[in-house]
Amino acid sequence: MVAEDLLAKYARLVVEVGVNLQRDQILVINTPIECAPFARLLSTAAFQAGAHDVVMSWSDEQSAHIRYQYGRPQLFTEFPEWRRAFYDDYAAQGAAFVSIAAHDPEIFKDIAPEKLTLAQQAAGAALLEYRQRLMSNKNTWCVVSVPTAAWAQKVFPELAAEAAQDRLWQAILQTVRVDSQSDPVANWRQHIAFLQRAAQFMNEHAFTQLHYTNSLGTDLIVRLPQGYIFAGGAEDSATGVSFAANMPSEEVYSLPDREGTEGIVYASKPLIFNGNMIDKFWLRFQHGRVVEYHAEVGESILKELLETDEGASYLGEVALVPYDSPISQSGILFYNTLFDENAACHLALGKAYPTCLAGGAEMDSVTLLQHGVNDSLLHEDFMVGTRDLDITGTTADGREVPVFRHGNWAFNQV
């Protein structure tokens, strides 16, 4: 069993640093029902921090599986109006949002991919305003995780159920820098300072492109738009409140030029998408678009992902994560993108963060597209980092600068 005081520290960290909840603000918690005990600790921490109210939005993937199994395809083109209004209304009131990302990685592997795609498209269209607010940092938000039984057994199949959950708890608390000896809030502020130094390195060089190569076969050029912004660790909301959108987080990230990706990239870890696994896959890009792909596992799911909409086959994020990150060094494959993306450099298919372009948060969708910013109903990260990954940046005057060497930041090796 994990000590209650450690869980309370974790909850306090999410409230005070994750969303940086302000006095009299509303907190909305999106949580699986299995994670109710930790959601209640978040609620306690929020009220202790001066929250006006804490609102729970519960989900149950077992019930969702039943619905997908027996519901007709037409059902999944619908999205309840009350759910759209729930998120739009709380976002308009300035609420902060915490989402607990904890799922059975393959719960929907026996469900027709068509149903999953229809549901994602319906939710994406209905929640467009809400998601745009979060991706433009108009509201503070944070994604965290806690173990569930099915997830823990996937990560540690050799352990009994309770032991697997305890082991996963230990791993999660380590990745978010929560221990019994120190103050996690202070730990995070120190960590954020390093990530912001790495972001400053990327921004000061004003690179025109990044070139990725490794022994898997990756040979990819990602062009960056003029005015790109790399961010990391923490960012500011539209009202000037600093918050950390992901816990854990080891990444420094920005957006690529929508039509500026060329070459081939090999995934270095499995991707969990819509309760299915996609593994051992590669993507080939021309003029920014995926024109060829293959997956040894889950190729039909990858096809559905890429065909979600026009923007799903273009990149929306480029994120840099050192191979020596604590999550990578743990040697654990989490089967959860929140963790696995912070163990390796990654890219994302789909929607870009407007805040990663100078002035982007104030631009409409047409203007963003004119500036090379991709748009989509989805934003799906996949991991490309390896021990031998090299990334070289090219400046406007043609100078080549090492960004990553042997999987890690080059500036930190000098």
C-alpha cells in the first residue's frame, strides 16, 4: 500500500503546480471511476487551496466497452448536448481542468475501429471550443495519472494484481518527483527551470529545420515556421497564471511547419490509440503529409487514425526529451502516452498548439493555417527517440548546430 501522506503530497502538487488553482476558482476533474480515491484527494487539496467548487466528471471504460460492443454505428455519430454545454460553460467561467489518464491499454481491441473513429470525430466536433480554449491556454489544465488494475497488470504482468498496482504507484510517484524526504513543489520548480533553459536554447537559435537520424532508419527533416516558440515545464495562461500541463513532463516542445516534413520516421515505442495498440510502425512524409506507412501491429488502427480528418496525416508537434530522462532510465514501458512520451523524443499527428507560434493564441483558424499551423480533431503523440538519436538544427544562415547527440541534449554535454 502507498502511504497516504505521499498521495496527499501528489494531490497538492497537481493543484498548486499542475493547474496552479487560484482562490475562488472552480476545478473540474475528469476521472475514471476506478480513480475515485485519488480524485477525492484532489478535491480536498483544491478546497484547502481556496477553490470555489470542485466538479467531478466520471467515466467508466467497462461501460464504454459495452456501448461500443452493442451500439449501432449511427449511435457514435452523436454527442450529448449536455456534455458539450458542461465543458463549454465551465471553461467560460474560467475553471481549471485536471484529467486523470488511466486506462486499460487494449480494452477496445475487439471493437470495430469504425465505431471508435466515429465517436472521436463526434466528440472532437462538439468539444471544439473547449479544446481550443485549453490548447490556447485560456484555461489552466493538467493531465496526470494513477494506477488502475488492468493497466498495472499490463505493465507488470509477472506480479499479482495488488502488487502490480503498488509497483505502478511507486513508478508514478518517482516520475512526478514525489517522495517522503522532500517537497515535491520545490522539486518541480527546480525541474521547470532546467526545461525552460532548454527551451531558451531552441528559441535563441531560431532554427529553420531539424534533421533526425538514428539506427532504426529514421531520416526525417522537420521544417519549423518563422516565429516558433519552444516551451517546457510550465507555461502561462491567458490571465498570466503559470501552470504545468503534464505531470510527469520531461519535454520541450513546439510546432512544425504544416507542409515542411520530409522523409521517414520509425516509432521507438508502442502507441496506444482508442484502446488499441499500434506497434513497430513507420511513417513516410512528403510535403508534410503521411504518404506511406506500415505497422506490424495495429495497422488498421493506424489507418483509422490517419484518416480521422485532413489534418490527422500532418504533424502538429515536435517534442524533445532526453534519453536519460528518469522515465526512460526506469526501463518501464508504461503503455500510457503521458509517461512513454516523456521517456523519448516524440512527434504528434494532428492539431498544433497555437501558443507555440508568436501571436498564435490570438489568431483564428484560417490565419493559423496561413502561418503553417496544422489543425485537426485529434492530437496524437508517438515516440521516436532512441539511445542513438541525433538531431541537428539548421539556422537561417545555413549553420548546423547539434541539438541532440546520442539521445540527449547537446548543449548539456558541453
